[in-house]
Amino acid sequence: MITLSTDSVFYIAILLMAPLILRNNSHARRYIFLVLNLTVFIVSMKEITQLIVAALWLILPYLITKLADKKSLKNWRPATITVMVACFAYLMHYDAVFNTLHIPYVFPWRILGLSYFLFRQIDFIMQYEYLRETEVRLTFLDYINHLLNFYTLLAGPILRYEEFVTDFYSSVKPLTKQDIFGGLNRALNGYLKIYVVSAIMSYHASYWFNGLKNHSNIITTAGAFFLFAFFNCWYIYFNFSGYCDIVNSFASLAGLTLHENFNRPYLAASVAEFWNRHHITLSEWIRDYLYSPMFKALLTGPCSKNAAFGQYIALFLTFTIAGIWHGTDGNYLTYGLFQGLGIVVATSFKSWRKKHWPKEKNKAWEKDIRVLTAGRIITWSYISLTFSFVGYDVLGLLR
């Protein structure tokens, strides 16, 4: 079975072929896109049972949404999304939950892109009534193309249904030489980021991580851990941003628009600013579907008399959940806890300054080059520390 990755011959062939057959305004364009999406997705399947489960995962939420709308059912969204999240956790093998409950796994495999399917499906379910009322196209074919979009299948970015449909059915303009060379140049830069720069960073990160237990004193261990965290955080950036460069450039050549996911995140002067620059589409999604509903519930409930405290609880829980979404073991929980703590500290400090300092002093503080430099160093160091839990069993070092 072919393994999908940005360097697989199959995936590269699809990326190169797609602009040639998708860049048109014909009625057949959506069917061509469907064939490409299905081909890529089916190729990623390991066995027929995986394909059946994946098909059910894709189709059932759409049918439930249509049925609930037709029957004018009430309160069906929370129940549907709860079941989907539970099934997602099972298919992703969250051992801490299912081993504790002594529930065996029927399926040994995982479905490619399942996390991003869940995000897009929740968006579709939550926005369905609005989409219908505003007469956005709501066909099964468009729904499947949105979910299976092969440009975003491997690792995002997260695209909302309305944005996808509006963009897909916009008139495709002819390519210029500047568009072609600019797109290919960005794609090449993306491949260099992934297979040269991030490969070097990954090598050195693994080297220093594997040698952590060989140090006899706390100073040399701390130094080795710092080097590991340094290389690992840059590996994550170059690998992920390189992937986004590749898919964004080829999507643009095919007449499609994907959101930018990075805006120089390691220049952020606070953890809150970092998450407005890093994995931007994820930040926007968790803001809309985790943080906002949670904050609203806290404001109308236990934190009705203390909005700031409700905000901090909502932020902390939101980023803790986001950490758990990234992976299934305790390292990702720790990563989420650190992110939640960091963003609460950054937000509370900014709120404290606004409350106790005059506007002029706040503006001067935020523009002071010394403050910006210190903030960037502290933020980058903190993010590097938290990212050390991504992809490595750091907690295992403590055993």
C-alpha cells in the first residue's frame, strides 16, 4: 500500500497534474476534484474495513444533519458531536481512556486525516442552519470535496465549508508567468524546508534527546535538554511551514485558495501572540468552537460575577484540550497544560497592565524595543520548552 507523504511519487504526481485539469471554469471541475480526492484517500487505506469505517465516518454526519434539519429536531447537535468525539477518541486509540475502561480496540489502524475531518464536520454541523439560510451551496458532492480536499488531507490547514465552496465556485483567472514561477518557487522552498532544513534539525534534536540519560550532572543534562528543545522547535516550524508552502502553492496553481497558517510565529512577544501567528487556522477554530462557547457558559454560570476569571478558565481548558487533540499520551496533555498556563499568564498580565497603567504607558511599553526583544526571547524559550513534549517521550525520562 502506498504511504502518503509530500515526497511520495504518487502525491507529487497528483500535485503536478491537478493544476492542468482543475484550472478551468467548466461544470466538470467539481467532479474532477472529486475523482482526485477519492483517489488520494482510497490509496491511503490499508484494508477494506478501514475504507468502510472511513466511508461511514464521512457520510453519517451529513445524513444526520440533513435528517435533523428536515425533521426540525432540537438539541441534536450536542448529542451528535459528543458521539463523534467519542468515536474519534476510540479510532485514534486514546489508551488512557479505553484501557482504563477495559474496552478493546477492534481496529488496529487509524484513518488518515481524521482530526481534520472532525474539525470540518463540526464546523459544517454548527453552521448548517446559517449556510442554508444564506443559500450557500449544500450538496453532498461539495461536502465530500470539502472533507477530502487532498491539499489539506495530510495536515491542514483547516478550511471552513463556506470558505471552501465560495472559493471553489469563484471564477478561475488565467495563470501568469509570475504566478507559475512564484508558485513553483514557494513549493521548492517548502521541499527544502522539509527535506533539508527540518531533516537536519530533526537529526540534531534526536541526537541530543537520545543522549540525555548519559549525562551525570544537572548542568550538562540541562544543557543537552536546551539543545534538544532548540533543534526540535525549529524542526516543527520548518517541517510544518514547509508542508504548508507546498500545498498552498500547488493549490494556488490549481485555482484554489488555502489559508496561510504561519506568520513568523517565533517573533511573537507573548504566548497569546504566538497562537495568533502559529497554526492560525487551528487557533481560529478552537476560538470559535471551544473557547467562545466555554467562556459564554462560564459567564452565564459560575463566573457570572468574575468575567476575567471565567476567561482564564476557558483559555486554560481550551489549550489543554487542544494539547490532548495533538496526541494520545501524557506528553501531549503536558504540552496542552503548558500552553494553557502560558496563554493565561500572558493574557492576565496584559489585562493587569490595561487596568493599572495609563494608555500612554501601555503603548510605550508595547513599542519599547527592549521589551519586545525580552518578550520574544522569553516566549520563544517557553514555546521551545513546551514543544519538547511534541513527538518525544519527555515524561519517559522521569521514569
